[in-house]
Amino acid sequence: MYFKKHFCFLKSVFLYTLTAFGGPQGHYGMLLRKFVHERKDITEEELLEINAVTNLLPGASSTQTLVLLGYLKGGISLAFLTLIIWILPACILMSLFSFLFVYLDKNHLSYDFLKYIQPMAIGFILYAAFKACKLTVKRPLTLIVVIVAAVVCFLFFKNPIVVPILIVLGGICSNYGKRRIPNPFDSHSRKPIRWLNLSTFVAIFLVLAALSGFSRIKQRNDGFPSPEYRIWNISENFYRFGSIVFGGGDVLVPLMYEQFVVKPQHRKVKEPEYMTGEQFLSGSGMVRAIPGPTFSVASFHGGMAFRQWGTGWQVLGCITGALFIFLPSFLIVIFFYPIWNNLKKYAVLYRSIEGINAVTVGIMFASTIYLTKSLNLDLHHLQSFANIVVVLSTYFLLNKTKIPAPVIVLVSLLLGFIF
């Protein structure tokens, strides 16, 4: 009966999922058209407010926006069904892509046809950074926050505590101004706070951290790796990323690159690599060719982390990546939204959004420079020159034309086949 009542809404979510290209910027426009103008599930003002709330929170912002639509329409149950329908197609496609790499390895086939996907992925992040900068930087103080955040983040990228600290400091800095909330506080809009959601979020975080730490100690003592240890490690990794990442997939990618490509090379206990830098950036680029959330790239990375141990473990890795990257976003937004109406009367909170967005832009610029190092650029080498051209061309096409993102991905694949 419950499912039947909301069948039309869930059907619309599914159809939206299959056509939602373009990342958070493109998703917002499609949400406006589908759920405001066509279905009239909410008003444009309500959607704008939901978007502001999700920008204030860590996690997958497009996912949280759609989850809140389901929550407002039918409570937590509908919000959860909305989440599953939204992430499933993209996660399945990215999981299958991880199996493509296994096929290529087993048959000793070359990855050369993917060589331009990597610089293309960096071009997407560069475009997102400039786009967000244009929307965010409205005064000199905001520009200073962007620059400082970019420099600090680049210099201390390997330290996971840097991002949360920058977020807090950015929120504090943006309070030095006269920006005020646009609407008065409505004392009748108070909603009950679901403390269980926050308790669940914290409990899962602590349990996974403990299990991951125990697995590291066992692996160090035994002197050899095993999938039983790694499953807890990546569960904690994905859950942590889903809990602390502001700015969406463009900020998530460089953090995951550091965790899954760079760090394993320096560990005392040698273990099978999670994936190469080339494989990582290829997966991160291919997610642009499919509809749905960019956080679905975690399904690919989870599968790649277990490819050495067979199909069963690889499937489990894909599921683990999808589950633990999206679960924090769901728990956080369902907990926070009911108290938003209670908190938004405070101008200090509303003004903090500007600083948080500025820090996010700085992180995106730092990410672009950081990932560019993986291309091993050398202007005397023809391939390096071609990589630079692809990065800049991707940025130009996204910024100056209306060519859809999937077309750019397909062109990059075609260039890899030809040259």
C-alpha cells in the first residue's frame, strides 16, 4: 500500500536517474524541471533551501537533495527507497567497469585506449573549480579564503584532518560581514530531531575505525595481506570519505587517490596494490559518462581493491564501496534537516555557508594541481603535451559549449583508440 501510494514519485526518480548527467550543477537544473515545474512536489524556494542545506553538509550533495525530496514527501522510508533507486544504476555500471579491467589484465590487453580519460577527468575538476569560484567569490575576503585553502590543502593534502579544519575556519571567516538570512525564522516550523540517526552515524564510524585498526595490527603481525583484513580497511575508508568530504565527487577523487594509490606504496607490509594511478583516474573519468551520482565511483574503486581475490570478493568490494560511501550522506542529512528550521534563525550559521563554499573551491583547485602530478608532465615528451591539450580542451568544451559530458568522454575514448 505504501509503495503503491508513492509509485509515481519513485518512477519519476528512476527516470530522472537514467538521465541525470552533468554532476551537481546539471543535477540541480534537472531537479528543478522534473520535481518543481513538472510534478510540483515542492516549490522552487523549497528546493533552493534544500540545496543550501546540502551545501552546508558533508557528503554527496546531489544525493542528499534527492533524499530530502523523498523525506519531505513520505518520511524516512521513502527517503531510503529514493536513495536506492538513485544510486543503483550508476553503481552497477561502475562495478561492471571494474570487471573490464580484470578482463583486460587476464587477456594481456592494453589500457592505451583509456590514456586520455585520465587528463579528461582532471579537466572536469578544473572546470568545476572555476564554475564554483564564479558562483562563490563575491567579495575580497572570499577570494582570500579560496587562495589560502588551495595553498594549505595542496601542501598538506596527505593529512586528513586538514579539510575539516579548513571548513571550520572558512565558516568563521565568512562571518566577518553583513550577510543575513533572507527569511525570518518561523517558530512554528520546528521539527522533531531524530537523535537515533546521529547515534547510528557515530556508532558505525567508531566500530569501523576500531575494526580497521585491528585489521591493520593483525596484518602487520602476520606479515601478509588477506581480503578479510582489507574489507574492514576499505569500509572505514569509504565511510570516512562520505562523512568528511565537502564539495562532492570533485573533492572526493583526490582524497581517494591519496588513500588507494599513494599510501599503499609506503606501507611496511607489502600487499597487493589497490589499483594503479592509471586505473584510478580512468575509473574516475568514466563516471562522467554515466548518469547518476559521481560518488558511485566508489563501486569501481571497491571492486578494483579486491580484484586479486576472485569474482566473489570483487563483487563484495563493489557493494562495500557503494554502501559505505552513501550511508553517511543519508544519515547526516536525515538527522540535520529537521533541525535546520531551528537553526537557520542564527545569522552566524547562514553566513558560514559562504566560507564553507569558498574552502571547497580552494580544495578543488588544489585537487586539480595535485592530480596533475600523476600525469608525469614533461613538455619535451609528446604524450605529456597531448595530456595538457586534453585537460585544457575538456575545460574549454565544458565552459564554452553545450556539449554533454558523455560525448566528451566518448571523444576521449576515441582519441585513445586512434592515437
